[in-house]
Amino acid sequence: MKKAIVFFVMLIAGLIVTEQAVDILTTRGRGEAIYKMGMLIPAQDFYLYLYGSIFLLLGILLILSPLLFKKSFIAKKSV
């Protein structure tokens, strides 16, 4: 039961972070700052691409981590 709860929490957190990353990457306003995930991000191309890419990678990692943990648990049981 605990594994299922952890799986869904990680999946939901990954989806939220990924959604924020897409929102940062598609921001059109320049010259002002945007507030995302508790951070004030300058709305300049470099920072938007940097933070958007980092959040995107973090979101993908959060989504895939339960699957990777599941595979490692299966591998440990079979050994």
C-alpha cells in the first residue's frame, strides 16, 4: 500500500513540475519577472530556457523514478 501511495505522489509531483516547466518555456512576456514554484525567475530568454529545462528534466525524473525503483525491487527479488 505504501508503494502505491509513493508511486502516485511521485507521479503527481512530476506532472506538476513538468507542467510548470512547459509554462516557463512558453512564456511570451519579456523584461519582467515571473513567479513559479516559489522562485522569482527573470523573464529573459537565457533564464527562461535554463529554468524551464531544469524543471522539465526534474519533472521527467520524478515521473520515471517510481518505475526505476520498481525495476530495482524486481531485480533484487529475483537474485
